[in-house]
Amino acid sequence: MGAPIMSNITSLPDAKRVGMVSLGCPKALVDSERILTRLRADGYAMSPDYDGADVVLVNTCGFLDSAKEESLAAIGEAIAENGRVIVTGCMGDEAEAIRAAHPQVLAVTGAHQYEQVVEAVHTHAPPSQGPYVDLIPQPDIKLTPRHYSYLKISEGCNHACSFCIIPQLRGKLASRRIDAVLREAEKLIAAGTRELLVISQDTSAYGVDTRHEAKMWKGREVRAHMTDLARELGQLRDDNGKAPWTRLHYVYPYPHVDKVIPLMAEGLLTPYLDIPFQHAAPSVLKSMRRPANEAKVLARLKSWRDICPDIAIRSSFVVGFPGESEDDFKYLIDWLEEAQLDRVGAFRFEPVEGAAANDLPDPVPEAVKEERYARLMEVTERISAAKLAAKVGKTVPVIIDEVGEADEDGDIGATGRSQADAPEIDGAVYLRNVPATLQQGAIVEVEIEDADAHDLFGVIAD
């Protein structure tokens, strides 16, 4: 036998590390997850802080001027703390403005331009590992807790709302294949997701651009349509045969939305709809280029509650839109009193560069905007408080987001959400005296003991 052949073995260099600052909506968060997943597949490691990063990505929001200011501030902080910064996201379309404020940035790319972002990282922080490293597939990176996940079903939007520039930033509607969406949902559930949050710019329009193209799924054809998608998601189960919560966001009230309400009544979908009504006064809706069918919407809300009494409706409204009169605002308040929405967010109108609304006459003074905003919030908080007070004494399912440490008496508290509460935007359920074995992501029955204007308080039911 000949002498053994000795190879020259050297230690592999450390992986280059990437930091991420993700701003804006959940759709941007999904973009951040996809970018980081791709970079890890290319041999990069993730850095939780500025100091350990070879390059920092800032995923910006550019929808409102205030969001742009926040994005520019975040870029400035990343430059001050690290110095090597690549900018992406919705504000990336304003590269000149970004470079004027921060000429040190290494590169600027636009929204969901994944390949360009990865190319910029490769250019400014070349991967240090060779082609034979990381051959084992890695799980996707998540920026949310393990127990809930955002499921993006499309990009872009076909609407031409006068206050919005999303179509300019993210393009026209581009729906994902339904089999790809369902495979991703199945994969997320297998990895521990207990709550799916379906997101897009317009969930109700899913598949319109592909003429609701059908694909084979589990031996049958399924259309790229919101109702088909909702039905299929409602049938997914984890390894223990349990159904995850499935929550629909950004739902425009098209007629076919009526068909998903029975799925909620059957327990296939979480009884929750996030519908961006924006206003109720017909003249304001017309100026916004939004459907002006507020009376019909009220009738549909009643119908939905008849079918599914537990349904929670969340919406957002703009106050101080150009031309909004006091009568228009009072119309909105009266509409809200009748609609009795469960969760409401409000925004003061801000001009957005490139939006048609900027050219509308009769701007509302800032002081009037503030006064109307305060009045609207007072009304909606009163409605919310009454709705939550009605849950005292009832038992509701709650998903656990966080389990605390024991206090000096040994009691452990936890924070969760009911089916009426989406993460980050709605209220919470605060639990007392939970068992030390309670895990994040568990779904438990909770007896509600108290309530305020936004949150519930309770204990795990016996």
C-alpha cells in the first residue's frame, strides 16, 4: 500500500455578515425576509447589530413624507453606526434624494428588486466562502416570531387612488401562482407557524391579472382567486391535525368577499377582515377615487355579522383630505357610529410626492385635521371599549405571543391576542398566573376578566 495522500487543509474564512433595518408595512417585512434568505444561501451570516455587520441593508418606506423622513433618519443612523449601507425598498425609487441626504450610501435599489440588492451586497461585501460550503439547504429566514408568518400573495395594485403612489412604487398587480402560495403556506405550517397573515396590496383582486389561472393542487384544479385561496388555506393542518389561524388583510369589499364569510362561520378562517374603507362621505370618496357605496357596505356588514356573529372588522380612515367639509366629516362620524367597527386606525392626510390629491383644491388646515382626528379617535375608542367590555365573562381563544418571567410572588404573566387582534396593529390580551410550561405560539382558552378601550385581561380557563 502506498503512502497516504495528504491534502493541504486550511481553515475556512468567516462568513461575511449582513445587518438589516426593515421599515414600513408587513409586505416590506416579507421582502426583507426574502432578501436575507437569498443572502444566507449565498454564504452570508446575519448580524443582529451594527458593529458585527460587514454591510447594513436599510429597507425603506416611501409612502408618506413622514415615512420618508423616518427612512432617511434610519439610513443616517446606519451610516453613523456602521458606515457601509445599501438602501432598498419603496423609497429606493428616489435615489437622488437619498444620495443628496446621504452621499455615503453604497447602492440604492427599488422595491422588491431582490436580484439587484443581492448583487449590490456581493459587490460591496463579497462572500468569503467557496462554492462547496453550505450545500445543505437552509430554512428561510423569518423576521417574525416562529408562531406567526406573513403570506404575500401578490405585488402591486391596479387602483388609481388619488392619495396613493403604490402603483408607481410597486407596479401593477402581479399575482403569485396559487400552487406556489399554498406550498409556501404548507411549508410555514410544517415549520411551526400557528397563524398565517395573508397580505398584498389588494387581497380581493388576487388573480385578476392572470385571469384566475388554475393550477393543480392535491390532485384537483384550484383557481388563483381569493375565495379558492381562502378555502384551501382553511383546510391546511399541522402535524397534530390542528388548523392554524388564517387572517385576511387588505381586503377591498368586492362582492365576492361575501363568499368568505361562511368559511369564517365554519371555523376555516379566522373571523377577521381588514378592509381599508378610508372614508364614508360620497364626495370625499369620489375625490379619493374610491368606490362610493357606503350605504351598501353598512348592509353588508350587518349581513356578515348575521352569518358570523364573532367577525371582527378592522379599517383605517383618512381625515383632513382636501375638500373634506365639516358636513363630510360628520357624515363619517355618523357612519362609524352605525358601522360599529371593532378596530379602527386613523391618519391625518399628508401630501405624497407624485399623488394626484396634491393638486386638489381646498386643503384642510392642519389645526382642523388635528381636531377632526381627535374627535374620530374619541368615537372609535368609545365603540372599542364597549365591544371589549361585552367580552368580559366570556371565554375566547388566545394565541400566546410572549411569556414573562416569574415575579417576586412566583406569578407568571403572558401576552397574547384574540382572533380579533392582528399582531402589531390591534390590541392584546394580558394573562395572569399562567403555568411555567406555557409556550409562545400556544393557542389557549382564556376567561376574560376585564377590559379597557383597546385590550383584554384574563386567565387561562379551567
